[in-house]
Amino acid sequence: MTEMMGLPVIQLRGLRLACICGALPEEQDRRQPYEFDVDIVADVGAVTSDNLDDTIDYGAVLARIEAVTAGESFQLFERMATRVAEAILEDRRIDAVTIEVRKLRPPVPQDIASSGIRLTVEA
């Protein structure tokens, strides 16, 4: 955990999911690989127990991300990142979330590893 806004940050790195997201018609026909990094700002630094209920269950966070990307389709990864952030912020204990989304196979002729966006949404 690092700190952001003076509070601990739970970091989730390299979540790979197949999503329907893209502005081109063929991108709406098939799932494509995306990678997500998530920073969750929550006041969990003072947790003195060893009980999962006293912190943010990142398994539940990952399930929310997967539910959004499996159940919805997008044209823009900016919108997908915003929806993922909204779903994560349904947990009222979370103060802010930063989502980084990378499209791993952008449909461009140049040799590029990924395209993406990073955005922060506060509760």
C-alpha cells in the first residue's frame, strides 16, 4: 500500500479482461484484451484486526470490474474506465479510485504496445 490524499492506497495491477470496447464497427463484434490497474483510496490504515470485513475486499472489487466489462459494451475506453470507477465507488468506504485502462491491441498501423487512459474519481 502507498498513500494518496494522506490515506492508504490499495493497488491492483495487471487485471486482464476481454471487453467489447472500440469505435470501429469490428471492435463491437468481438471481445478484445484490455488491462486494468486500480488504486483504491480508503481509510484502512488503522485496521487492527485480521478480519477481511474491516478492509476493502479486493476480490469483490475485481468482481465488480469484471461484471461491468462482461455486461456492458463501450465505444470509448474513457467511458469504460468511468463505469468501472462508478462500480468500485459503490462501496461507500472508498474515498477515491484511480483507474488505468490499456487496450493491448489498438487497431492502428503503427507498432504500439497499448493505448489507454488513467482517471481519478472521488466519492
